[in-house]
Amino acid sequence: MKDLTPRERWDVWMVQAQRFARRENYIDALGRLRLVLREVDEAVAAEADPAAKKKLERFRHRVARRRDRIREKFETWNAAIAARRAQNTADAEQEMKRP
């Protein structure tokens, strides 16, 4: 098996995050993106070449936008679940009264 470059590894993690999000596994998707952001931040800090640094910063911005979109979907999804739970709790008394 060939060794992956950091950029290839980040791309793999980005695809994994996208697939996790597609299956509504938002926690794992956000975790993957957090790993990418952490490694990209470390690479930006270690990079001496201004052109390469700018390229990494653009990539970081792309990852951050994707993270924000997934987080927004997660919050919407989570709010819908919370609303259903609240409705079920509110209906519990009537449900218990049924014969």
C-alpha cells in the first residue's frame, strides 16, 4: 500500500465526512472535519513558502465552509428530533388514558 501525502489523506477524510453526513451521522462527519482542520492548521503554521501557505489557507477555508454547512444540517436535524420528543412527552398523558 502506498503512503498517502497529507493532502490525499485530508481529501479521503473530507469524502468520509461527506458520506457520514449523507447518512445523518453528523457527529462523525464533524469529527473528521475537525481532524482535517487541526492538521491543516499545523501545516499552515509549519509552511515557509508563501504560495504553498496561501494554497493551504484556501483549502482550510473550504473545509471550514463544509464543516459549517454540516453543522447547520446537524442542528436542524437535532431540533426536529427534539420537537418530536417534546410532542411525544406532551401526548403521553392522553396516551396513558386510552384503554
